[in-house]
Amino acid sequence: MVGLSQLPVVRDVRAKIAADLFAKVAGEEGPERAERVHFTEGPRWFGDDRPIRQVHADASMFVGGLRALLLQSLHPLAMAGVAGHSGYRGDPWGRLARTSHFLAVTTFGAADDAEAMIAKIRAIHEKVRGNAPDGRPYAASDPHLLKWVHLAEVDSFLLAHQRYGAQPLDEAGRDGYVSDTARVAEALGVIDAPRSYAEMRAQLESYRPELVGSHEARAAARFMLFQPPLPLAMRAPYGALAATAVGLLPRWARWPLRLPYLPVTEATVVRLAGNTIVGGIRWAMVPPAQRAAELRANRAS
């Protein structure tokens, strides 16, 4: 008996969803980049068995990435840099593609490519300087700000994976993931990146006195959650994704961004929506290495 997933109409729908997701996340250069990441010969920073590969290949990254952006916006100097230099409003999908490419290269790519990517990002950071609305200077190369961005990402990616990932990590796996990400963070300029889950949580907590809900942060949250440049057909799935990301934010982060805290709804309706949307993305997604292999085969035929 042919399984439902093997029916032509189901395969076509799955392929269409996968192609749309890949185009949004990876951009126009996605196919060529994927092939280079997965088929360039040479040593990698991380072996196939490392937790960073498990987490960064999972569909829960869609939730974790949005949660990380919301959390990062609470640091006024980090938010000033984003507002002044990232172009997130004019080209949000371009920014997403650049971020996903960075994660792909440093997690799965050849060591030489990872080092070249790090050098490129560090050069960009050196040019990102200015003054926040309160007059304080900021620099993207500041190790203290770099660490905040790193901590918010690691906490968000890991929390989303533990809640919605296909195979949540055990305690050793969580520590291993934080340790893996420290290699990338310190290559970027972070000083004393955490090597364990407990260290990561303690360092994240130490930033609390610096965090505020600035006008820029609230505007960014409204744009990301309620005004994404998406066709009408994608608004409902994205709304479920956005609600899931907000549901993973700590209570103390909600009011500064003017976001609601609804524990009963989040534990029931939002949790179900999160499982549904992440499960749907996982069903549609083709593993990156398989996608690159298919693209290479198609060009050869």
C-alpha cells in the first residue's frame, strides 16, 4: 500500500512548501551556498555527532530565531545598531538569508569557509558604530554587546529545541551545545563565552539590569510579529509561529515589548499551535545535505 506521503499530490504540496521555505530562509543564492556548505571537502569545526548540528538542523530554529530577535532587541545599544545599520525593515528576508548562511557555514561548512565567514563578519562589525538615542556610543565589535547577542541566540535556539525539537537534548547534550557555540562566539570576538548551560543562564541573567523596552525595540517587535512582508496565504502560519516565539519569552521580557503574558492560553492553544507549525515545517523540509545533493544531481543530468 502506498503511504499518504508518497501520493503525487502530497509530494507536490510538500515540495512547494519546502521550496517556499528555502527561498525565504536562504535567498536567491541558497542552492549554490547549500552545495558548497555540504560538499566542499576538508575538515569541519564540528563532527556529525555534535549537539550544535542537531539543534541547528531542526525545524524548531524557526521559532528560536524569532524569539532571539525579540530578546536581543531589549538591549538598547544592540537595538540601536540593528535600527541604524541592519536594514531589517527594508530587506528582512535578506537579513534572514545572511544569518542562516552564517549559521550553516559555521555549523556544517568546511573549516576554511567558516574562518573566512568569521573574518567577513568581523570586518563588517568594525564598521557598525554610532550613538544610541540616549547618546551612548555603541560598536558592533564591542565584546560585551557581542556576548549579549550570543547569549540571547543560544538561549533561544536551545529553549525552542527543548520545547519543539524532534529529539530534545539531555543535560550533557545541552552543555555540549553551549560549549560548541562558544567556539563560534569567541572567534567573533566574545570574551569568555559560556561552556555549560548553567554558565549560559547565569551570564544571561547578569544582563538584566541593562535591558529596557525602548521605542525602537517595540517598533521592531511590532514589525516582526504583526507586519511581516508576506503574502496573505502565509500570514496565518506565520501568526502561529510568532505566537509560539512570544510564548517562549520569559515573563520579564513581555511588558517592555508590550507583549501579553497569558500562561493558560500559552500552555494549551499556543503550545498546540507551536507543535503543529514546527511539525509542519519539519514534514516539509528537506535535510540541507539532501537538498544540495539533489541540486547537484539535477545539474549533472
